[in-house]
Amino acid sequence: MKKYLMAILSILSFSNATILQDAINNAQEGAILKLSDGIYEGNIIIDKPLTILGVGKNVLISAKGEGTVITINSSFVTLKNLKIQNSGDRHDKLDAAIVIKKATQCEISNVEITNSLFGIDLQQVSNTLISNNYIQSKNLELGLRGDGIRLWYSNDNIIKNNHLYKSRDMVVWYSHGNTIEDNKGEYGRYSLHFMYAGKNIVKNNHYKFNSVGIFFMYSKDTIASNNIVQSSLGNTGMGIGLKEVSGFTLKNNTLLYNARGMYIDRSPFDKDNRNTISNNNILYNTEAMHFHSICEDNDINNNQIIGNIEDVVNNTRGGKIYNNNWNNNYWDNYEGFDKNLDNIGDNSHKIYKYADKLWLNYPEVKYFYGSPIISMLNFLAKLAPFTQPLFLVEDKQPIMFSGE
């Protein structure tokens, strides 16, 4: 049985702040260091299993604007109930509030991070819990901020109930088997960005006022469900993006008030490993679904597609997006009937691209969408198109009534 060290530290100024590092150095493995209110000097290094627990409401660890505030080089380390501030600002050194390296079974919970370039950086970390933290980067231009949470070659972690505010991205790169749930992200660039990652679970997150909600690249076999992405900023603001991914399941997500609700680029990359896009609410976006490059063999079923300016956009010549399986979606502009009252349209729902739709070639015209003149042009384009319209997709069994 290991003997636990209980320490109460009270520090009022930086004159004796190095006592925290001294206490860490002198602690036995498994020690619990309890910190009362005060200011503690940063650039702390933890190289053994222990717990640092704030017992006051204002336990502050600050690096005074240089380097990383806390570096963890050991497994079985826990940080709880702390305020961490003032990392350095060097991207080449990944200056951060907390860095964990080559460790397992750590926990970072109830930590408030402010004025730190990167927030929490996991490098080759597994089976670790990151929960209930508030993370804000330095007051810099968006592209110059650091990532709020960063997973690099880190597997089987739980990232839960964190709030990222005005950081840059949350990234999951070369990392597998992670669960990312109940997080919030606001005023960042990529709320959540995956690259070369597989078998992750992304659920119940809420992202708003970012440039991009969730973007998956070069990844496979991931489930994203019950997420809300709203009000992505800019002309290309995006809800959920897929680029060269296979074996994905996107279900029960809500994409609301974005320039592009869903963006699909060369997916599935492995045509024998289909993506399933089902039961999502794609509402009031400029474009509900935007396809780029070859995008075939997706199953796109039972989605609610309501209030979007364009339901389907294909910007690739020869892209045969009708080769996806479109079935049982609700389209608010479906113009058919349901004579036998089985809630399925008697005729299929076909979508065409008309060459004389001005807003497809001139995005600024979308400002006038819904005006009498644009409505008239839209009507004439369907009644007497100047050129043969381009067939995009067909839903053979459109749903008649929305489940909303």
C-alpha cells in the first residue's frame, strides 16, 4: 500500500511561489497536493503519479507569459479545480496551459484556462479523461490562436463537457477510439477537426458561431450523432464536412443557419465501405448538401431538409451524385401527392440544376432570394428553361410529412 502525502499550500505572492514545484519534487508517488487560494508559479513539471487539487475558488497557476504552464510526463496524474493562465505565445514550441506526454489514465477536470496559446495538448496519451473545463486562447487573430484541445496519436480518451471559447480548433489527428461528447465550441475556426482518425464517437456536442462545425478528413468508421451545428460564419461556413472518409454514420444531427449544412468531398473514399447519412435535420442553410468531386455510394435516408435556399448543389462536372441511395427524405419543396395516405409521395422527388439560376453562378444574388423578381425567375426557369436542366438526384420515396 502506497503512503499518500497530504499537503496544504497557501501562497499570496510570487516571492515564494516555487514552493509548488518543490512540493511536487518532494512528494511521494500517489501524493495528493491540496492548494488553497493563491497564486502559484507555472512552468511546473510533473514526472510522477500524483493529484493536484484546488480546495479554494481562486487557485491560480500562472506562467507569466513564458512556456507551458504545466507539463505532465507521467501516467496517473490528476488536476482538478484549478485556474491556469498566461502560457507563452510560441507556436513552434506549442506553448500551452497543460501538456501531457506519453501517459495513460490521467484526468483534467474543472479547470479554467485563459490567456494560454494552446489549451490542453495530449501527445501519445490514452485512457484519459478531459472533462468540465473552460478553455480560452490568447486575444489574437483567429488563425494565430492555438488549439483549445489537441489530440495527437492519442487513443481511447474521453473528452466530455468542455467549453471552448475563442480558441482556434479542437483537433483529433492520428487518434482512434476517442469519445467526444457534450462539448460546446464558440467563435473558433474548426470546432472539431479530424484527420487520419478512426472509430471515434462524436455525440451531443453543440457548436455555434465558428467557421466550420465538424470536419472529417482521411478517416473511417466513426459515428457522429445528436450534434448541433449552427450559424457557422462566413460565405463558406460549414456544418459538417466529409473529405475522403469511409464507413461513417451521421445520424440525428441538426445543421442550422449555415452557408453549407453538409459538405461532401470524394466520400466514401472506399466505395465498398459506404457512409450512412440518416435522420438529420438540415434546416435553413444556404445550401443543405454540397457535393464536390466523386461522391457516390452514400446512403442518404430519412433526413429532414427544410427551409434551405438550395437543397442539393453539385459543383463537379460529371459528378454522378444520383448514384447515391436517396430514399425516404422529407423535402419541404416536394410538389407531389399522397393519395393512399401512407406518408410516402406517390411520385419521386427529382432535383435538377437549371443553368439560368442566377444565384448558383453569382452568390451575391442570394441576398435577393425570396424577392418577387427572383421568385418569378425561378418559376420561369422551371416552366421554360433556356437550356436542358442537369439532373442531380432522385428520391424515389419522399416522405410527405415532417417529423418536426
